[in-house]
Amino acid sequence: PHSPDLSVSIGNLRLNNPVMAASGTFGGDFPAVVDCSRLGAIVLKTVTLQPRSGNPPPRIWETSCGILNSIGLENKGLRAFLKGDLPAARKMGTRIVVSISGETVEEYAVLARAIERAGGVDAIELNISCPNVSKGLDFGTDPKLSGSAVRAAKKATRLPVIAKLTPNVTSIVPVALSVEENGADAVS
């Protein structure tokens, strides 16, 4: 029997299928449970230049209509990511998208450049959507700032750049248009 072609393209990035494990939800023991090579890509947990301890507990709260979370982008920082998490992700057998977040436009460029130089990465996601960190929504709600972050990252890397937008705006259209005009290969 012939298997259907489920491949998709995001900019010049070709995925075997459109199924991507989302940033922040995938890692740890999942590779022992899931055959990662069957995924189109994994989007690794957001990395920042310096380590972040994240927000104090409670970080997850169940409500009658779902779960709220406020993790605060806890991560080990770029240096530890490049030494530990990235080499582990390369063994998963699928495309790798690294999510990055900066407090300044320049940090987005520094992170994008460092991730590309490390090798073994297929795309970069700019996390400009996080409402629960200082400077988090500054980028996501301001079309100029979000466009500047994309432009800086695009100048720093040849990898496809995906802008992760926030729903916490009255209208997402101006932000989406700004990231598109400044070179984003895709939005999420």
C-alpha cells in the first residue's frame, strides 16, 4: 500500500508531516515514550541568554474550564542548552526548532546567531508571546518591537524564523503583518 505524502514546508524548511511537539510541552522522558522520528519536528523549550528560575509556585492552577500556567520561561540558559539539551535533541531523529526569547532586540540576534553556529538545528522560533515574564508582552503586543526582533534574528541567521505571537492583543493583525514585513518565514 502507498502511504500518503504528508510533508509540509515552512519557508525553506521541509517537514515529513505537520505534527510538531510544541515548545515547553515536550522533553524529559518523552523520547522514551514517543518515537520522535514519526514527528514532523520538535520545538524545544524556550531558551534565554541567561538562566531563568521562572516564576514562584503555584505555576499551574486547575480551573473549571481548563488549566492556567505561569512557568516564567524557566531554563538553564544558552550555555547549558548548547552543552546538554541540544545534543540530546539531535538524537531524536526529527527536525529541531529551537524557541528563543530575549529581553532586548539584540538578545534575539545573539541567540539566533549562537543557535545557528551550534549546528543541528532546522529553524528558530521567536517566543514573543509570553505574558508571564518581564518584557514578555512588550514584544508580542507592539508591532514595531515584534518586527524589530524578527528583523534582528533574520539578519543573524539563515535558518527559517517562526514568530510565536500572543493572543493577548485586541487585534493580532498589526503584529502579524509587522513580523511578516520584517521577514518571518511563518507565524504560530
